Amino acid sequence: MTNDFTPAQCAVLRSQLTNELTEAIVYDRLALRQPAGHNRDLLAKIAADERKHARQLADLLGEEGAPNRFKAFLNTSVASLFGLTFGLKLMENGEGNAGDTYRNFAGQSTLLTQIAADEDAHETALLDMLDDEHLNYMGAIVLGLNDALVELTGALAGFTFALNGSRLIAVTGLITGIAAALSMASSAFLSARADKEATGDRHPGKIACYTGVAYVITVLVLVLPYLLLSNVKLALVLMLLLALAIIALFNFYISVAKGTSFKRSFGEMASISTAVAAISFGIGYVLDHTMGAH
């Protein structure tokens, strides 16, 4: 049946056959890791659809395909570590828009047109319906991460001129950051418990944990340069670069999982953190030269 397609088109279909078989393995493995319920049924259904598409492509090409097992392992691991929605959408984005690929064969095969419709309407709708705890508590993670970035980049920038020595700056930053993390987690818990209507099914304790853990991890990363480097100004530069890296990674996660604009959200968070750090650095500089803080 390959006579209807050019060699280049056959190569595209073989690639899609490999992708369908690979993704079926990923969905099957992730389904087995879920408790009985919505997510397991959803993933099993998507896996069945992928296997059906693979069989149809194999019949159309008149040859069998093979999955990419390394890619299946990698995609399964990413989804397990960073959440179903992020992992699966990253996988789909990495393979490109399968629906568009199949639509390139419109007029040559009604079967491929139907597969394109399945890819667009069916899989995408199912992925958007995934119940993913990582995303359900994303507001809490944003609160902890953003607050830590804004407060600690500013505090460490100010400490760089106001205090003498990178070790002292690191210790002061850790004390300040951990105390702020505990305060933020407590406030998040009390706020969530008081406003149950806004939090919905989210547990106040989990909201507090996600907020506090995101805050503490950010604190540890930002303080690290001052523990490793004796040159405080070099440590300051590295700290700011790490802050930008955290913002970039976090907003990449959000952009993939929720389909939002990476550039806009990254620009907003980076601008706020950088502005606060610059102001705090200026305050530290002024205090150092007017009050003899050293």
C-alpha cells in the first residue's frame, strides 16, 4: 500500500508509527503507576488509542514498526518526577503537532485524516482533563518560590555590602530565609483554612508544605554561592544568575503544563526580582558608606 506515497512520505509515516508505539508504552507505564480512578482510566484509554493508530499505520505502510524504548523510559521518568501533565505535554510538544503531520496527507488517505482528528480533539482534550496534584497546588508553589526570590535576592544583595565576609552573609541569609519560609508556610496554612471556598479540595496542610518547601529550596540555591565563594561580589553575581535560572526553569514548567506564554511570565518575575535586588543593593551600599557598617 506504500505505492500511494512518495519515499519521503513513507519516511514520515514510519516516524509517526515509531512515535505512536513509543507513546503507547509511556501511557501504559504511567497508568500502572496510578491508583484506580480517573487518571488510570484516562491514561489507559490514551494508550489504547495510540496502539490503534500504530496498527492502522502499520497496515497502511505494509510493514511493522518498533518503539523507541529509551525515549519511552525518559518520558516516563520525566512524567513521574515532574507531574503527569508536564511530562505528557512535554512529550507531545517534543514530537511536534501530530495532527498537522497527518493532515499533510489530506486527500490521499481518509484514515490519516481520521487519525489527525483523533490527535487534535481526543488526546488533547484528555490531557487537559488530567488531575495532577503538581498543578492543583501550583498556586502554593508560586507563592513560596516568588516570595523567596523577591525577598532573598534583595536581602542577599543588601547583605553583600552591609556585612563583612561571604560566610557571614550566607549564615545571615539562611537564618533570614528559613525563618521567612516558616512564616510563609504558616500564613499559607491559616489563609487556606480560613478560606476553604477559594482552596476547594486542596488541603491546607499540603498548601503550607508546598509553599514552605518551594521557599526553602529557593533559599538554599541562592545562598549556595556565598558558601562556595569568598569573593562576595562574585557570589552576588552568581546568586543573581541562579535566581534567573530558577525563574526560567519554573516558567518553562508552567508554560508547558498550562500552555501559557513563557516570555511574558519570565519577564515579569525576572523584572521584579532584579529590581528588588538592585534597590536592596543600593540601600546596602549607602548604609556601608554612610554608617560604617563594616
